Amino acid sequence: MADLAIIGGTGLTSLDGLEITRREVIRTPFGEPSGPLTHGVLNGTEVTFLARHGYGHTIPPHRINYRANIWALHHAGIKRVIAVAAVGGIDDALPPGALAIPDQIIDYTWGRAGTYFEDDLSEVTHIDFSYPYCDELRAMLIDQCKVAGLSVCRTGTYGVTQGPRLETAAEIARMGRDGCTMVGMTGMPEAVLARELDLNYACCAVSANWAAGKGDGSIISMVEIEENLRAGMDSVRKVLQQLLSSL
């Protein structure tokens, strides 16, 4: 049985080369996940895949049932999660197509169900979230980027916004002052929910575009985002294949 899961974001709704062994529909106490879990074998290693936005990419970031998704993976016996995310580059080192393995998060979202610890508690529960990502998984991703001959930003701060709209230039300027190097819409509460269920969790981020007001400051084009994601996700697939081959 697989103990590693990959959560695919925008641009990664399936894993090329995955020999599917079964699809599993899991009912959770928190409602429906984004879709069934797809179990299979890739490069000789068992792996489980879940499309965060649904397999037809129909669920917007603020409507994703993050609690159901992470609970379903935990229920299926998953211990390690690699989350793939499309982001906008804030730092100069993250032009379109660049890869990054963030080590920090700043959460700007609101109204999302962000914890399992709220009902029927015997006592209030807190968790340490000082360092939100698993260092071991992060190191593995960085190493396999090198093996695949791909450059990667080894650190970064992922600023998570509510979506589904993109950010204003002023919001991005503020986030840059806060220390964010990239911006996306799905990093939270996914990461903290994984921590609450003791899942080792890391993110592989792909820069799909310059964030608002960055680069040449022009209007963000959805067509360019799609083109950049096609190239960026090809790199992610190489990294994931290398990683699975190494396990």
C-alpha cells in the first residue's frame, strides 16, 4: 500500500505514466473530497494521487474541501504528502516556469474551515506550526531537482490568498514587504491540516506568472499562465518521476 500521496494543483490533474491499480471513493466526516483517490504505480513505486481542484478542474480554491481531502489521505494510510501548486512569482528569483520548494507560509485567507480541533473536544488543542513543511521531504525534492538537471529555489515564503481573483499590485507590494516570495491560493489550510493529522507535508511550487505589478508590470494574461504552466508542470513531472524512482 502506498504511503506517499501527490496532490495535484492547477496544471496537474493527472500523473503521466501512472499505472492505475484502483480508484477509491472515501466518505469523510467532513464531507466529500475533491474526488476519488487514484492509487497506482509510477516508476516502480506505489503512489496515491488526488486532484485538488477535482479531476475536471472545476472546484475554485476557496471552495475546496481541504479537511475532507487531507482526512481521506490519512484514512487511506498515507504518511507523506507532496503538494504541487501553481504560484505567482514575487521574488526576482521566481520568473514564470521557475520551481521553488517553500519553507514558510503566511496565511491571508479567511472563512475557510482550517482545523479538525473544534468540536467535541475534551480540551483545547494547539499544534506547533513554526516550520510548516517537512524538512526531509523538502530535501528529497531539492535533491531530485538537481538529479533532473533543473534549477530550483530551495527556500521561499508562500503567501496564501483567498482567490479566486488574482491579487492587486498593491496587495502584492504589501506581501513582498511581509516577506512573501510567491503567492498562491491553496497552501492553507492544507498544510496545517496535514500537520494536525501527523502527515509529513511539502510543497513543490511552479511559478505560472509574475505576480501583479512584478516583471514588466503588464496585465496578467490567462493564456500566458496556461503556457507557462504546461512547461513548468513538465519539470514537476520529471522531479516526481525521479523522486519515485529513488524511493
